[in-house]
Amino acid sequence: MRIDVISRREDLDRLKQNWDKLYRADPDAQYFLSWQFISALFRYFESQWFVLAASQGARSSHYVALMPLRLKTRMNVKAGIFYHDVHMGGSYFADYTGAVCAPEFARAAMAAFAKHLRRMHWANLHLDNLYMSSGRLRSFLENLEDKQLTMRTLSRISAEDNVDNSKCPSVDLPETWDAYLEQKLGTNMRQKLRRFLRKVDGSEEFRITLADSATIKRDVGILLDFWKNRWGPRKGNRLSAILNTNRNVFSDAFANGSLFLPVLWHRDRPLGALATFIDPVKKTYLFCMAGRDESAEIVPPGLVLHAYSIRHAIANGYRTYDFLRGDEAYKYTFGASDKLITCKVVQTRTRRNLGDRLDPSTLSSIFHEANKNHQKGHTAEAENAYRQILDTDPAHAQTLYAIGQLLAGKGDHRAAAAAFGKLLVVVPHLAKGWVRLGYALQALDNHADAADAFRKALEIQPDIQSARDGLGISMVKLSQTGIATTTPRPGCDVRLKAPPLLGKAKRPTLPLVVGRRQSADVAPTSLKQSVAIIDPVHYNSGTLPPYPPNRRAGPTSTPPPGRFLPPPLTGGSISDEG
């Protein structure tokens, strides 16, 4: 089975028809795996999300299974290394995660997904809230077993209130409200629901409104304010992010017609609000969040709003009312029974990425973090990150430029010359790269080859003053030793030995590809060795801006840490781990 990796928005959009067809056919699929939910959620993780897509063979354009995931880059500060975590696509908001599959291909697809994940570069695979049949789950987990990995089950029992969040109560709804009251509820609960709904239905003081385009912002605000007052102290510094995420997701759900949000009022005072997702394909209401005025004792807002929502679901032909995660006692008074979800984490034994490599899609964001450390003078951390990038992509041009500067700043001019030599194989048109190489060779007292490097820079950019300054210094040094200075030495003719010049319209481009690692310990002693330290290859995308050396510095001086670094790149998400 072939696995494609989809990570561009336009490709995700093109999947909609295929995704919707699988969703309708898959008995394990649920709202949090719908295309409308995932595609909206992924807008907030544009640099992180990807979808594994399984097809029957190389010629098939139709996918038989889709698994949404996210990749997060983290930094272990103590070890000084970057690593990756893979999360389920809906993690942190979706109560259920998994994959959408054509039933007849589900087990084979789940096995193929697991095998593909084992070939990726990550240190932790977070399998939160997996909801799928036992056969699919077994196929997936068995194929994640590897001597490099450990797997453990996570407890989801809350320490604060002993709620087990691996249990998900839900109610199978009959065809009528009266049948629900008689079949699903005990006598006491049945009487309560009837009494309170009659009180609200026939009252001039009480009313229930449903959020519409004119009230959605107000109603979501009412709900979140109530919820914050009740749960905010427990959430601590995560509160703001939780509120923003919920506000965005509720707004998206309302925009695509899948949010049911009733508000209970006493005159003009809101008493409570309840947010529920509606899944018309699976005929399910999924209760997400409730909030109430804790000081109100007129009627129980939660009970009234759940009863109202269940009655509304039945009246509209829905067959399941899902309370989602958590075995709070009140849910079972509505006639709910448990479904179970699985929460596991798979980790590498070394706590480093599989293959000890970074994911190529994250190199720009990691370079950005390394570059910030370099600018702050944290050169050890920056160098470690630069070397991790080069372990994955030895031709990463910005990193070669930056590590060359860093090494020169440390006084390791041989290694700096090696880095600039590799850089100039990748981007031979970079005048400032030749200047940097010239100054590194100058620091090694190799003025003949340094002069040739400065001449090369001037061929590319005749007005570059730093090259003229460097060339003048080397020419003086050469004249003092009696070496001819008018032309390059035999065997050092850079016009013959250097990579061919390319005009601006024909600049080579750079990919994020894994290639042979070349040791920076093999330092060039001449210009010829500098530019030939790795074999020329074809690359895919990227360019470098020029950065001159410090003109006031002498030929063996280097800029202080943080000066003249390539500009930071954006993208990705990196967090620190203590």
C-alpha cells in the first residue's frame, strides 16, 4: 500500500470529496475526523500539520484511508538538541482522534500508517484519544513495535476530581422524546426533566435562545465567561490559550453549520450556555462545553440545557447524544453508557529522533532558533543546532554560511574555510561567500589563495569594497614574500577550478535533501580544496543574501557573535524542554 504525505493547503482542499466519501462509509469515523473540522483546525497549525494518505497502488489517485497528524519541534535545553513530537491531528481539542478508512482496507491501511511513522524522524509519538475498533487499533499498534521504541499506556484520571477521561458516555436516542423519557431514565430523573422543561417552555420569565449570526459572538462570550469563572483557576497560565482556541473552533463550527449553542435566560440575565457539535452524517450531537452562573439557584441550568438539547436532537432525527470524555456522574443520569478511548505514547529509547535526523520540513524553523542563539552570543547552542541541521541536509546554504561565521568567530579558521568551501559549491554566485572564504584563508596565512577568492568575489560583484580591501591586504603580504601578485598562481586559477558562475537569472536553487555528511574536520589548505570539498550536485530551492565582514577588522579578525548573520526564517513551532 502506497503512503503519500500531504502537507499543503491546496492539496488538502482537493481531498475534500475523497475525504467526505470515506467519512460517510466509515463506521468508526466521528465529527473530529470530518473534513470540515480538520481543515478548519489546521488553519491554526499551518506549519505543523500533515496527512498520511493510503492508496492501493502507484496508479491509484483515490485514497482508501487518511490520518491527520501534526509535527512539533522541541528543544531539550539540557542536552542541547532539537527533536520532534508527532501528535494526532486534532490533539488538544478533539475528544476523539484516529483515521478515516474504507472499511475493507482499514486494517491494512492502519498497518501501513504505522510502518511509515517508523521511517519518520521523531522522538515521541503521542497517541491521544484514539477511538477506533479493536482490529484497527491492534493493526496499528502492532506495527509500531520496534527495538528502538517503547510504548506505554497513559492514565487519563484527573488528580483533582478523579474523573476518568478515557471513558466517554453517550446515549443511544430512540425515535421520540416520550420514548427517551420512558426507556432511558429513572423515575426521579424523568420527573425532573418534565417539570423543569414545562417551567421554561410555558414561562414568560424564562427563555432559551439559539445562537444565530446576530448573537454568535455574544453567546460564545457568555459561555466562555461562565466556563472561565468555574475552571479558570485550575487551568493556570494555559487559560488564555484554551479560551482563544475554543472561541476560534466554535466560530468555525458555527460558520459551517455544525454548532448548536442554546442559552438559558431569566428575563435579561443569562443563567447558562451549552456548546454542542452537530454531525448530520453520523446523526450525532456531541456535547463540548457548558457554563453556568454559579450564583443562580432558580433552575439548574445544566440539566435544563442538556434536556432541551436531547429533545432537540430527537426531534431532528439524530440518534446519538455524546457527552464526550469524562465519567462525571451526572452524564449517566441521562441514560448514558461508556465508550472507551486509548491514550498511549511511543518514545525512542534514546530520547533522540529516529535515525538521529531532523525532519527536513523543520529545518527553516530550527535555523531560526539557532540564528537567534547566535545573535545573542550563545554560540555553543547555536553550533550544536547548526550541526544537527547539516547532519540532515549537508547542503543547507544558510546554515553553512552561519556556521562558517561562528567557527571563524571562535578562531577555527580551517573549519570556517571548509564550511565556506561547501557553501560555494551550493551557491557559487555568492560574492560574500567568496569574501568570507578569502578572510578565512587569509587568517590561515594563505594569501595567494585568499587573493584568488577575493578576485572571484569581484568577478561576481565588482563594487564589493570588502573584497577590494581583502585583496589589497593579501597582495601586500604576497609582495613582502616575493610571490608574484599580478595573476593567480598556476593551479589556483579560480576561473578554471571554481564552480561555474551563474547569472542572476540562472541561480541554482537548494532543496531540503539528505545527502552524504562531509566532516568539517577535513579543512582545506587551498582554494582548490575549499571549493571542491564536496561533489557538485543539483539542488532545488533557496538563495542567500550577502553579508560583508567587519571592514574595520583586520584580515584575521572576525565579527563579534551575532553580527552579519543571515536573517531569521519563519515557520514551525519550537518550544523548550527543561
